[in-house]
Amino acid sequence: MLLKKFKAKIVPSSFPWCVMVRTVFKVAIVGAGGGIGQPLSLLLRQVEGIDELALHDLRGTKGIAADTGHISEHGTVSGYVGKEELEPALLGANLVVVTAGMPRVPGMTRDHLMQANGGIAIHVTKAIACACPEALIAISTNPINIVVPTAAEVLKEAGVFNPNHLFGITTLDVVRSKKFIGDHMNINPLKVNIPVIGGHTGPTILPLFSQCQPAFRGDNEDIERLTHRIKEAGTEVVLAKGGAGSATLSMAYATCCFVQSLIRAQNGQEAIIECSFVASDVADAPFFAGPVELGKEGIKRCLKIPQLNEFEQKSLDKLLPILRKNIEDGVNFAKTFTK
Ligand code: LMR
């Protein structure tokens, strides 16, 4: 089991009469040639604990691999191109980050992307199920609320679903909350901690100001204004880009933060909490975004929803039916597509 998960590598030690056996941690990025994938490839070169980076996309990844492979950091980078090189890219991966897919343009919601991205999610998940069924899987392809349940169905169908290994990346909602609240309170955004629960669409993103650390300074109007901005921040970027796509750089930053936490937890660091959209029983929906304690096994536990104030409770009650419908659509999509 352990050998299957981590490829043992024989590394010559400084003593010529013996060899040291250590493990190799491989990360594969699917969609590495895209707007998120490229900056993410660069950022991950600086993340400690990655020995191999496999970059896959339909085009361009050989060049990106050569380019990022010249950076004076530990580890190797290889590029894989086209459908036929997807499984070779994934083979032996400990962690697969999926960024592949179309971005939205003004006028679209994230849900509209299922048409374009659902099929990609199914194709990639099937390849993961064959090439690296025990890998951790972190998905940022939109619509996350629908794509993650779809991926879960595909993994279930293949008999390799491990709920502790599948993550929808919602870190950008936390990153944005930290920035907007930090700026509002005139403090370093990195010092702000706030859970963002629900899902990853305007109607389902819910930052919990009651849990903000340090305690939020502001009135109800500030909370409503900032909550609205956090929920609609993705659309703010889509509109600012004027048809040229959605958030890529901040998404790559957020994804990198999440990957860093996953790897730290894999390496035994304790008490690592990240918000993520995962299979969970903390709310009345089979998948839910919320704080998750990470560990060597992926998800160690999903933290319970804390005591909410009236505004937050009403918002949660309102978002849950929307989320449940998204999840049902994801499950049905997988069933129809794989029939
Ligand atoms: C975001 O939050 O920026 C991403 O989910 C992309 C999008 O379409 O909004």
C-alpha cells in the first residue's frame, strides 16, 4: 500500500557503501497550459515537498516544463501533451490538481460551464481512476459545486472513491475574504482568518463574519457589503477582463496555498485547517464547503458548523436547497454521461 502510494527511490547517500531509500512525491497538474495552470506550475516550483511535477494539457506543456524546469529549485518537471499522454502524466501521482476547463465570460454563471466542463471532468476523473486511484484529487474546474459530485460518481463507478481524497478548491473565497476584510480593518490580510462555507457560486458562498479572527470591526452594513463583494468577486474579475476569461492569477495563488497545506499535512504537520468543498455530513447536503482538518489520509475530519448569527443562519438555510440541486445535477450528469 505504502509502496503503491509513494514510489521508493534509491538515492545514493554521501557514504559510498550504503544507499538511502526515500519517497518521491509527485504532483500532476491537468490543465497546466491554461490561464490558471501556467502560473500554478510556476508557483508550485517553490513549494517544498514536490519531487516531480507532471504538467498535462492539450498543448504547450513541453515548453512550460522546460521553462519552469530551469528554475533553481528542487525537483523535476515533465510535460505531457494530448489525450494519449494524460494517463502517463498521472501515473504514480500522489496528488492531481485539475484546472482544465473553459472559463466563463460576462453574462454567464459558473453553472453554465457544466455544458463545457462536465465532459472534461469525467474524462480526467476516469483517467485518474485508472492511473493513480489512490491519489489526492483537488479540483478547481468550474462549476465546482457540480463537477466535484460528478467526479465522485465516476470514482464510485470505478470502485475507487475515497471521500477523504477528493477536494473542490474553494480557497480563493477565503483568500478574497482575507484581503477585503484586511483592507477594511486596515490590517495585514494574512493576519485575517475567516471560514467560508457553502459552495463556490455567488448564491452559495457564505463567509462567516461571526467567526472572523481577529474579531471583525464594522457594522451590519459593512458585513452585508463585504459579504456581497466576496460572493460576487469572481464576477468582478470576469467583468474586468471583459470577455477574456475569469480569475487566473489569484486562483493559481489560492490553489498553490491549498496544495501547500495538503503536502504539509501529508508530511505529518498537525492541525492544518483549510476550507474546501468535500463529501461531508456537517450540513444537510452530501457535499459542503467548510473548514476541514487535513492529515496524512487527506481529510482527517470535517469541522462542525459553528454557532451562527441570525444573518448567517438565514443565508445558510437559503443556500442549502441550491447546493443540493447542484449536487443532484452533478450526480445525474455523471450517470447520463457514463451510460
Ligand atoms: C472565481 O471565483 O474567480 C472562479 O470561480 C472563476 C469564476 O468564474 O468566477
